[in-house]
Amino acid sequence: MIEAGMDVARLGLAHGTLEEGLARLRLVRSIAKDMGRTVGVLADLPGPKPRVAGITDVLRLDTGSPTRLVVGEGASTPDTMNIGYDQLLDDLRPGDELAFGSGIVRIVVESVDLDSVRATVLHGGELTGRPGMHIPSNRLSALSPTDADLRLLDAFVEEEVDMVAVSFVRSAHELSRVGTEPHPRGPLIVTKVESRQAIENLDAIIGASAAVMIARGDLGSEFPVEELPILQKQVIEKCIAAGLPVMTATQMLESMVTSPMPTRAEASDVANAVFDGSSAVMLSAETAIGLHPTQVVAVMSELAEKADDAFDHGKWFRGITARRASEPTGDTARVTDAMTGAALHVSEQLGLTALLCISGSGFTVRSMARFRPSSAILGFSSDARTVAQLSLSWGVTPMLLTESGDYEQRVNAAVAQAVATKAIASGDLVGVLAGIDTRLRTTDVLRIVQVP
């Protein structure tokens, strides 16, 4: 999958044990190191999402049949489904329609009794694995992240995981419960936008996040399906304007769970996510349980690359610039905005081969990436964790800078490394973005260099 184009490996911690998750993290890092590649690892916390337990193979529910929900982790049958969610009886009401998995199975609650919930299957189908059950987010009484999430988080922080996704965030206040050090000392915090309340509190959530994932499965259960494409565009625009990487996820190439090729509609969905401005597009079941994991990564990579080639970089830059100009920013952000904007202008006028962005925290690199330049972006940092975190940013080739000296030393080292890796060649004209003072998060120098 790395050879096919995977930049970030997402570990869904709602499935499997902690030990299995940690083993996968170590495996990904070991293979990436052997290949000489930078591959970020994203640990996706389960959050307060109810899930069906005890499905040994396939659980089939027939339309019109009665079923019962109980709290527990025992074996599930069509007559009685065990749900791993302690607040189940408190959070449901008669008349609630509940979706399972990606919405293929839907039931309606008939009654909530002392020890179970009685329901009728509205739309039958087959469930496998440990599928989620959607409860309206305003009913979820459990906080995010949960106590179980925080225990998982502690273990992955010990392993210095690159990124952590927090599920079912409904307000910026919930993110304060994560409690990790700011990146890059700690993991890059990715907020999953998948509820109506997250949309209502989006500006505050973006302000408290380092990146955002648009989880369209549960978001599509909270809003009418016709509103979902509009919400996707709005969330992406706000995130990119703020300099945050944003990934579009869920059912992007769903048919490839079993098929070797996607549908035409799925191909268009991936391309449109790129045209919307997504920093990354994500696969889930297609690689987790699919029959063709390597093929699906290769197909998505090809679709994204082709869409990038057709991307209207000039129109995007004008839109982002206008959006940034209308929003209040601090002095540091204003300076970086001006310098990265200038780099974009110079890059287009001179036809620069690449923009070499040197940054300790990755701030400069992410700021440049939001403008979507047609030149290649080489993201340099002397912090290995920053380099791994930059794997999530659009168009960035992350590189570990072996020199951490003064400005001239860092620039010379970056150019030399780019030449050594054949990212640039002798005679190329490149731009170098950096800060004179490494202690400040300000990009204050743009330099044009002809590679000797």
C-alpha cells in the first residue's frame, strides 16, 4: 500500500485490541523505514459511538422483523443484539430511527424497557465486524474523548504516535480533555466532524484543532443527504483558510471492498473532493476488510493525481486570499500569510521547480500548502515528528533536515538534500521559505536560488 501511494496509515482503534493497534503502528514504521519513506500514523480513537458486539461472521436482519437491543459485549443474533454502550437505555426514545454501519441497516425504536430496547427493522441487510450504531449526537450523554479513549491515547502517546483523531467532538471544550502537548511535541490532533453540533460549533472547533476529518458516514445520518455535499465544501473551505489540513472520508471507493474497480460515481466523488480543496482523501473498509487493499490505494492515488493536474490553482489562490483578508489574524499569521502569498506569486511568475519550506513545527509548510501552488512543496524540518505529521498536508514531500544550524546552514543543507534525493536538479530555479530566528513561528524570508 505504501508503494501504491499511501501517505498516512489510519489505525481504527474501535476494532481489535490495544496490543494489535500498537503492533500495527510499529509494523508500519518498520516497513516505511526499510523503504526510506515517510508514512504518518493516525490513531483513530473510538469515541462514544455505540457498536454492535459479538458478530462472529455475518449478522442478517430482515425487513419487518422484531429485534431487541441490550447493553453488553456478548454474542449478537437477529433477535437480540448486544451493544457496547453503557448509556444505551438512557439515550434512546420510542420513535428513534437508528442506522447501523454505513446506513445499510435501519431500525425504529418501539419501546425502551428497564433492561432492553425493543425495535423493528425498517430496512434489512447484513452486518459484519463491529459496526457502529448511530444515535443522534444531541442525545449522546457520554463525553468525547471517553475514559477508554484516554487510556488508549496514553499508550499511543508513549509510542510517539504522529496523529490522533478524536471522534464525535461536539464542541471545542471537549478537545481540552485530550490533554496532550501541542504538536510537534505531542501528536497532531485531528477532529472528526461527524455531528450536527460539530457543524454548529465549527469555527470554535477549527480554532482548537490541528487538522479536521470530514466523517461523512455519521454526518450523513445527522443531515439530509442532499445537504452533505454543501457541508463538505463549506468545512473544507474554512479549514484550508485557517491553514488546517482537512481530509474527506467515508465510502469514497466503497464498491472496491469487493470489486477490483470503482464505479464512475465513486471516481467522480474522489476527484470532486480534490477540487473542493481536500488535503487528503481517506479509505476505510476498502483497505481494512476489502479484497483488493493495494489496488484500491493505487486507484485512489491515480484519481487524486489526475484531479490535482486539472486543479485550478489560480482560482483557488484568489479565493483563499480573499477569505484570509476578511478574517482577523495576529501579527505572526499576517506575516506568514504575506510571505507564503508572495512565494506563490513568485513561483507562478518564474515557474519555480519547487518551494523549499523550512520549519520547526510545520507551520510554514502547512501555510504554504493551503495556497495549492503548482510548484512542488518540499517540507523540511529537523524535528522527525514534524516530518511525519507533514505527511497529511496537501502536495508536501516531507524531508528530515539534517542541519539545525543558522539560517544559511539550513538553507544550504535543504538545497543539498533536495538535490541528493533528485527532487530538484542542477540549474533549477527554486524558492526557499524560512524564518531567520528558529525560536519564532514566523516565516520572514523568501529567497530565490538557482541550484548549482
